[in-house]
Amino acid sequence: MTKYIPLTAIDCLIPSLLIDAESPTDVLHANAAARFLAATQMLEALARIELHNANDVDFQHILQVPAMVLRDGCDLMDVLGWRLRV
């Protein structure tokens, strides 16, 4: 496994956001949990409000944020899983 794993939410040739695969497992878990909690809280807030004036582009922009944060959390959990299997 390489030391630095790029986040996959944004596909680019030269990644600039990386996960240190050698971070302590509790740090990987804490960072993943923080992202899952943030995305969950945002989606719960969106579920409680009325968005009848929002158009399709608004919805895409609004939902892109929790999707990206959830993807980051999944990437962190993947690295954590690899670390636990080693």
C-alpha cells in the first residue's frame, strides 16, 4: 500500500487531497465519522425544509456537498479497513 491515498470524490490527474495511510487507526476513524456525521446532519436539515423554489441546478449543487463528504468518509473507511487487515 502506498503511504498517501488520493480522495476519490474529484477525479483528476494530479490529486491534491490525500489520506496518509500510515495515520493511526483512531485518527482515520475519527475523520471518517466526522464526515459521515456532517453529511447526515446536512441531509436531515434538507429533509425538514421546503425547497419548492429550487430548480434542478440548485438540487445538484445542494446534493453535491453531502455526496462529496460521504465519498471522503468512504475513502477513509477503505484505508482503515486495509490497515485493520494488515
